[in-house]
Amino acid sequence: MENGSKSIYIGIIEGVLRGFFMTLAILLIYSVAVHFVQIDESITSLLIIVATLLSVVYGSIYASKKAGRKGWLNGLMVALIYFAIFYLVALVSQSREAMLTIKDLARLMMCAFAGTLAGMLGINI
């Protein structure tokens, strides 16, 4: 494996990790807010989607800037890996069936689209 492709993989892994830390920070702030204020369930669902997309965008931009080439592919890889890990954690924590629903597929498509666009943006920043 040449050194250039190795740095791309490291950038993707770091992008995914940065995305998860961003998600963790957003959800931590949200949990503190929920402690003090009553918030509707629909807001919680929307916040999780927004936090996921923001995290994928951040991780994809980071990975693409670090790699310096093939931004769309780096962003897509960050989004797919992020979603796969996020989905596995949701499966384990909620004890639900290992079946992708239409809602999950829609989230996957949104993540892939946002990651691809953010990866292209990250190259050009």
C-alpha cells in the first residue's frame, strides 16, 4: 500500500471519529436542555437527524481536506461508515430487529448525499 492511499484511509477514520465526537457534543447539550425544559418527541427525532447530518458533513470535509483528492469518495466513505456504526449502535441499544426500514434507508440516502457534497466542498476549501 502506498503512502498516499494510507493517508486517505487515516483521514476517513479520523473524519468518522470527529463526526461521532460532534454528535456526542450535540446530544450532550440536548440532554442538558431536556433536563430543564420539556421537549416534544418530534423535536428529538428531528435533532437526531440534524446532528447526524452535521456530523457527517464535518467529518467529510475534514477527511477530504486531509486527503486532498477524491473528495466525493472520501465524503461518501465517511458517511457510509458513520451510518453503519450509528445503525449498529442503535440496533444494540434498542434491541430491535436487524432490518432496514424505509426511514433508515432515507437517513442512509441523506447521509450519503450530504457526505458526498461535503467531500467535494472539502477539497475546494
